[in-house]
Amino acid sequence: MLSSRVQADESPAINMTPMVDVILCLLVFFMAATRLYDWDENEFAVNVPEVSDAAPITVAPEDLILTIRGPGSVVVGETSYHLDGLATMLGEARARYANQGVIIRGDASLAYQDLADVLAACDQAGIRNVRLPVRTRDRGTGLP
């Protein structure tokens, strides 16, 4: 009877030692990890290797915008070209950058033959990255 009375008087206790150990370990870990983020690149003395004939890293050039003005007349930037001169200029652009892109613009009433001639000049120069910009048709108008 005495043993049951002793058990009833004892209140349960939580052992705090493992929890304090875990908290201290986490504290030490985060203190060490935050010190790693404070390092600056200039703190390390590194001799970077040198090369003499390395080409500069360049980005891809912008697409050339070809505006068809009429039969056999194409404007690139502020320069007007005939189809033969256009093929030559596109070939030189492709020689500078192999994946040179072009955007072909023209009036909606443009003859299909004029567009086909410019596409043939692009094909002759070896340019495969060709885009034709369009805009959406108004819903009120239908096909002719």
C-alpha cells in the first residue's frame, strides 16, 4: 500500500537534456553555415590562367528585318537591295553567324511572287531561321 501511495505523489517530469542538446547542435550548425555566406570572392588569392588567342564571347546578333517594298526591292535597315544584292548581303551575314535569323515584312496586298523571291534569296544564302510577322484579323471582317 505504501508503494502505490508513493507513485501517486510523484508527478511526471520531462527530461530537457536531449532537447537542449539538439538546440545547441542546431545553433552551432547555423552559426557555422552563416559564416560560409560571409566569404567574399576576393578573400581567395587565385591566379587565373591566361590565353593569348581566345576569341571574345559574343551574343547572337539580332534578326535582320527585311521589308519588301515592291517587286525585287527589299529594304534592310536604311539600305535598299535588289534580289541579287540581298542574297549576297544575307550570305555575308550567315558567314558571320551561322544561325542568322531574318524577319520578312511586307504589305498585306503584296504579291505572293515577291514574297517567294525573298524566301528564295534567303534559301540561296543558306538562312533557315525565317519568320513572317502577322497580326490578328478583326472579327468583323471575314475571308474575301
